[in-house]
Amino acid sequence: MKILVVEDEPKAAEYVRQGLAESGYTVEVALTGLDGLHAAATGDHDLVILDVMLPGVDGFAVLSALRTSKQTPVLMLTARGKADDRVHGFDLGADDYLVKPFHFPELLARVRALLKRGQSAPADLGLRVADLEIDPVRHRATRGGQRIDLTAKEFALLTLLAQRSGDVLSRTQIASLVWDIHFDSNTNLIDVAMRRLRAKVDDPFADKLIHTVRGVGYVLELRPAP
């Protein structure tokens, strides 16, 4: 799947690009409305993620021009949460709307939902590892049928681990994708968060899913009992 991200803030564009790339998508980035419109109109994208506040030609104008020639699904991003803005975007042909700041798992869930609409055999949006089930759309996690109450960051962290089940994620990767910060080796932020997550996801159950790979990071997977 190929996704175009039109976002004028380089840090935000890189944050979205990196997260989508690590989730298996091919990502193209445009930093202006004109560049984004040209890329969307001439390229073969499965989805466009379009920021409203762009220099020169804003996202609404890009969307309006794009809809004259293509019906590529468009997810709009904006720091403005006014209902009038959302209505205007939908009237112009937007398929979904996400207000900044957002958690990446929510963006990913919306991306999957939009891509799912165009697939003849839709994929399951949920994530499952052993008896752990995660529903990113409903923001719900269960294990063995038992609901797990998680904070927003804990849910984002668990979703990331489940999406990359079997892959060892470094503290640097986790800090970037969940907290959108550069990892500071002098802080134990990631380790504390992981301990709290384990207390909810693993401690009440016999089989453990979250494992530490010493000197590297963390992995979520079901391992056979020794």
C-alpha cells in the first residue's frame, strides 16, 4: 500500500512517515500544498493524509482540486477541531478527519479502516497475540476475554508491541513512536512504563507475553514454557 503524507511541519511529517513505514506501508512526503497536489494527482496512491494548514495552497484547496480528477481516500489532519471545519472538509470529499495532537495508534487504525473500504476481502482491524486481543478502533484490550484497563500511553505502547509481535523494539524506537521524543539513556521512562504495562497484561496470567531482551529492548510474543 502506498500512502502520500502532505504535511508542512518536517518533524510531524517524519513522525507519521516513520510510523507508517514501520507498519509496512510505502510512504511519500510532500511539504507544501502545491507539491502535495501534484504528487496526489500524478501518483498512484492508495491513501492521502492531508494537513489542513499548509502554506500557500491549504489542505481544503488541495482536496477540492484533487476531487476533480481522483477519488483517492483522504484523511485530513488539523489542529483546528471546529465542527464547521470538519463539515467543510467532508463536503469537499474528505473521507475522515483527525484532530491534532493525536496518538499514532489512532491514526494507524483510521488508515487501516480507510484502506479496508477499498479491499474486496477486508482484513481484520484487530490485533491478536495468543489470548491477547486489541481493538484499535474501540481502544479496547482484552486477555482471555478479560478487559484490561489501560491509559492512552499504555494502550499505544501495547498496540505498538502487538503490531511488531516477535520483533525486538529498542527503547529508542519505543520513545520515538509512542512518546514522539528522542530517547535519553539517563531516564528510565520506558522501563517504568513497561513495568506498569506488564502489571496489567502479564502479572494476572500464567503465560507471559512481554519479554526483556537484555541490552536491546522489548518484545511481545508467546514463548513456550521452559
